[in-house]
Amino acid sequence: MCHCVRKGESLYKIAKRNGITVHRLLQKNPHLKRRPNLIYPGECVKVR
């Protein structure tokens, strides 16, 4: 399952809303490890 990032969201907010940790979110999305503080609206993030 993917989450489409919305304006103002952070990895922390996405993880919290989906009941997982930021660490687990980064494990599922290795492309974010290089820039975990830089996500863009419209970007898809795997949450499950």
C-alpha cells in the first residue's frame, strides 16, 4: 500500500498515522534514506 504525500506532511506524520515507526518507513522506502527530510507532495511512500 502506498501513501501519496500531501503538502505539509512529514515522514513522522505519515508513519504515526499508519501505526509504524519512521525507521520502519525508511526500511520500506530505501530511496528515502539519502534524504529523509526531503519529501514532496505527490511522491508515493510505501506504508505496508
